[in-house]
Amino acid sequence: MCLFCKIVNKEIPANVIAENDDFLAFHDINPKAPVHILAIPKKHVDSFIEVSPETMAGMTTFIQDLAHEVKIQKSGYRVITNIGENGGQEVKHLHFHVLGGSKLAWGHFSDADPKNNL
């Protein structure tokens, strides 16, 4: 069972922000912004490449509601999902990083040289 499934099953504690029958949101343990929340489906899905359109429709509404709940809907926020090893996915359970609470930089690409990727 993966880390996030254990959180869903309450086997591992998490600072839960929002929850419904299908989705769970909790604070990231290593925040990269003043607001850094992970939103996950409760049903295990490895990554975005495998998610159904129906699950994404529910996740969209869940994240929009979450942004209102933590009061970042007007100031703006970023939603990110990493896919696979090269995309930086560390936990093999679909999750969306919801980041906000300040002006967000795009720093992780600031030192990237695209020539190194050719």
C-alpha cells in the first residue's frame, strides 16, 4: 500500500484541510509556498496518465472548492502534478500540488539549459 493510501486509511496522520467521499486534501510536509496543499483521489491511481475523465471532473471541483476554503481563489494559485520519474513524481499516487499565498516564482527552471535536454 502506498504512502497516500495509508493517509486515506488513517494509518498515517496528516493535517487534513478538506475531504469528501472521493478526495482528500492535506498540507504538504515540505511546503514550497505559504499555502502548499496536496489534493488526492481516495481511490488509488498511479499517475495522471491513468486517471479517468470522471475522476478529473471531480478533482477539478474539489480543487476549486479547496482554493475558496483556504482563501487563495482571488489572489491566484498554481496547480501542479508530476508524472513519472522524469516528471519528478516521488509518490506513485496521483496528487496535485496546490500552491499559493504569495507571488510564486518559477525558480526550478531558472538555471535549466534547454540545450542539455536535446
